[in-house]
Amino acid sequence: MIKLYDTKQRRKVDFIPREEGKVSMYVCGPTVYNRIHLGNARTFISFDMIRRYFEWRGYNVTFVQNVTDVDDKIIAKASEEGRSAADVAKEYTEAFIADMHAAGVAAPTIRPKATEEIDAMIALVQKLIDKGHAYAKEGDVYFDVRSDAHYGSLSGRNIDEMEAGHRELRADGKGVEDRKRDPLDFALWKAAKPGEPSWESPWGLGRPGWHIECSAMSEKYLGLPIDIHGGGADLIFPHHENECAQSECAYDGAFSRYWMHSGMLQINSEKMSKSLGNFLLLHQVLEEARPLALRMLMLQTHYRSPLDFSMERIDEANSALSRIETALENMAWLCKNAQTDAPSALDEKDIEAVVEQTREDFTSAMDDDFNAPAALGCIFTLVGHMNTTLAGKTLSDKDAVCTKHASNLIKELLGVLGMKIEDKTSASYPEETISLAADMADYTGENTNEALSALIEARTSAKAAKDWAKADAIRDGLIELGFIIEDTPQGAKVTYAG
Ligand code: AMP
Ligand code: ZN
């Protein structure tokens, strides 16, 4: 049974989906006026991990993520740069999709855009007016917060103690507050200002408020109540509180069965945000760090805890990842060089038991509110066990079978966390391997993998012919290119350290 921390109930609860075997999830997407920063990426990577785990546990997941492509910030950027808001939104929507792909975040099942869902939003606003939860004023429409007896229940706020989330100013400088009946009321629909993108509505030309899009799209694409609504913890209030109020007042039922929020990514203990200017863009960080190292770093902290980011921590995460990769390469090499007639060197039962235990421990860690740090710990324990067990061994065919079970499990579990370890291919060896092989091994092809094999063979022949100078020259050349060479009873073992 998967347990998750539900923000609304403020405790860990059993996850019971509305429909057996299926999960409907909605995670608020970005406002597309800039490349996303690492803080945004943390939230999206967290929910990617959560989604992948549900899938691994056999659930059929429908994952909806919107793109907010009409908003004050997009309009401001467009006017600064003298182009249309649609143009700005298009550029950064495409960049967002590319950034997510680069970070190994799976695409959502459905990615609706606010500007393409205006009809659904207008219908929802009208419904709220008809039911007495909203009112139109001079082309704007506001949600009447006092009409919702449960307002504040998600964020745990008392309506009487609340301040208005933010003050917006009208283009003419007049406070929007005096159009609201209550300062806490929020805009469902905003009257158009000159030059802004706008749509026809029963209240005149205008555009939707921010919160209404998620209510409309959740209902349209998933049906209510959805299973899980997610986002960063900074969205709990006002965004999610307002989404919840709109949907529950319109449909007289629960909006989301569970609410999940990821903790903030921080720099020097301060939230990373565009407004504070302390942000690193995801694509810039990925120019310096491998996506897998970034994900390792993100998942080493529980998704709900704050995470302090630094480039040093990425280096540490990269080293941790390399430990796993080296162990996997070692296992692959030992299995490839297993000898049919060798005596058994391993306690097969012990390895199979450790493999099974790892699967169980990983599952219990992840079942416990997606405890990825503990789940990673299980993987590292297995890696350590295999390193110790395999040290200095020559494997029999039977030993190779259980060693493969262990390495396959390590790869499978990392895959569940969104870390797919690629088998080393020729593409990952340096091009110079080819010229070295041409010089030292008469190699004439273009493939770095073949070139490496030719070099290893040439070195073995040189040693057999007692041509030590040539054997050493090949070894030195390979070391120069980043290869590590170990001579073992089964021949030279060459790994690439990059
Ligand atoms: P925005 O484009 O600002 O609406 O943010 C998109 C997503 O990123 C939301 O789910 C936010 O909660 C999340 N987010 C923004 N800043 C951070 C941060 N520093 N750490 C984690 N998540 C964040
Ligand atoms: Zn939302």
C-alpha cells in the first residue's frame, strides 16, 4: 500500500485511487515567459519520480500538466521586447519542453494550454456566478471568498486573519481592490486592457485569471475528483486554495482526493525564485552537469524537504553516480568473461536473497511517501555488497547469472527513479581512440568501440611477442584518453573513466 503525505489532511495517509489500478494526476505547469530555473525543475523532477513509481507499481497514470501561456508576466515581457504575447509564450513553451526532455522528465499524457481552453474557463466562471459564488464588476469577475464555507481549509488559514494575497493595480492606476466586495476576493476573469490578448465573454472582452485554468482543465481532462493535485509548496496559497474553492463550489464535491507539494529548492537557505534574482536556469546547469547527476542530487533529499543547491553538491552526486556505474561496468565485464569450466566463486543463494531483499526494501521506502533518499540507500547497499563479493573473483557461468540479476535490478530501480544508466557505447569513447588504433593497431575503421578492441588485441599480441615498448605505448595512449586498464588472469580489463 502506498502512503503519501496529504497537504490538506496534514498527515501521511493510504493512497486509495478513485478507480482501481488508475491514477489521475494534475501538476501545475510553468508560466512561459522565461527558461525554467532549477527550483521549477525540482518540482517537476519530484512529480516525475512519483509518476514513474506509480507506473512501476502497476498503476495506469494519466498525468496532466498545463502551460500558462497568457499572464501578466508574459504580456510585460512581450511589450518590453516589442513582440506579441503569443510569440513569447510559443518560444518559452518550446524551450520548456526541450528543458524537460533534457532533464529526463517524461512528457505528460496531456499538456493543455490556457489559451486553447478559454471556453471551458468561461463556462466555469458562468457556473460560479449562477450559483452565487462569483460576481461581475466592470468587466471583471471575482470569486466571492466569503461564499465558500471551506475557504482556507487546504492551507490551514483562517479567513478572518487573512490578508489579501496580492494587490493588483488597474492600468489607470486605480486600485482593483475597490472593485472587489472583499479584499480577499480574487479575479476569475479580467477585463481587457488595450493591446492585451483578449477573448469575447459574457462580461465583455477579457482574459482568464490564473487560478481558473487549472480548475477547468482538471475537470475537463480528468473528471472530478481527481486523485492527486500537485505542485511546489509555494502554490498552496493562494493558487491551490483558490483552485480548490472554485472547483468545490462549482461542482459541490471534492476537487482532489489528495494534495501533494514538493519542498523548495534553495540557494544559501533562500528560496530560488525569479523575483529574488538568485536563480540558475536548468539548461545552464545541464551544460555543466549530467542530467543523471542533477537527478541524483535532487533525489538524495526527500521531495518534501527543502533542498540546498550548490555546484559542489552536484559534483558529489556525480561521484556517487559514478560509483554505481563503475560497479555495473565491473559486473558486465566479469559476466562477459565468465568461464564455463570455472569453479563457482559465489554463494548464489546469498546473492539472490540480497537481490530480493533490495527489491523489498526499495519498495517499502518508496511506498512510504516516495522516500527516494532511502530507496537510493537500498541501491547503494546492493552495489556495496556486490563490490565486496566480486572483488578478485573469476566467475563461472552460474555465478554470472546471479550477478546479472543483481546488476539488472540496480538498473531497473534506478530507472524507476528516472535514472536510466546507458550501456557504454562507442559514442561515449573519445574520437582519438580511432587515431590511436590507426597508429598502433593498423585499424582502418571509424568506430571507437572497434578501435578499442583492436588496441586491446594489439597490446595482447605485443606482450605475447615480448614487444614491451609497444605494449606500454598502447597502454599509455589509452590512459591518456581516459581509459583505466587492469591486467587480470582473464586478460586486460579496460573501463572508460571519461
Ligand atoms: P511558476 O512558473 O512560478 O508557476 O512555477 C512552476 C512550478 O515550479 C510550480 O510548481 C512552483 O511551485 C515550482 N517552484 C517555483 N520555485 C521553486 C523552488 N524554488 N523550489 C521548488 N519548486 C519551485
Ligand atoms: Zn494550477
